[in-house]
Amino acid sequence: MSDDHCDLLCLDLPRAEELRANVLDDARASELATRAAALGDATRLRVALALAAGGELCVCDLAWITGRAENLISHHVRVLRGAGVAASRRQGKMVLYRLTEPGAALLERVTSFAPAPVAAAT
């Protein structure tokens, strides 16, 4: 016997129908899952945090801030941009990245679960 399913069909039909009517459609669920997954990588999360703190930043700045290689950061900002978490704009020869409103809101929610950093003892 497994504990992860009912041994008896016990559907509460009125409640289940009410909840089913409000379930996200497949396209919206996929969009939101992609956006959430974009912050599921530690480097991308650190990049998003840097963008939240610094506003618009180029790949060179992000690489320096995170201590990662520029080509790796380029890959990660492409993922963030593709998921709608970040946006970019060209300024001359530079490409500047920033968080989108949905990206900033998602980052705020994700980081709200993190405990506050402990102050170093002096």
C-alpha cells in the first residue's frame, strides 16, 4: 500500500469543480513555470539580485560583480531575458540589462523566503 494516493474514490465534486474552473490554462502555466525556473539557477539568481540593486548593468559589470566569466554571464542573461525576467537595450556598443517588472516582483517573492544575513561579529 502506498501513502501517496487514495485507496478509495472520494471526490468532493462541488469543491473540485470550483477549483478546476480556476486552474491556469496550459499556456499560462508554462509561461509562469519558465519564468520561475529562470531564477532556479544560483548564478542567474545572483545576476538578478545584482540587477535589482544596480538597475541597468552590462555583462562586464555583471561578470565582475558575480565573479563569473563574461561568456557565462551572457548565457545567463539570455535565459533571464528569454523568460521575461530581464530586458535589454543597446547603448552604442554596450548592451545594458535590467529587470522587468514581473522579474522584479518574482525576485522579491523568491528572496522573501531567505533569512536575513547575519551581521559579522566585531
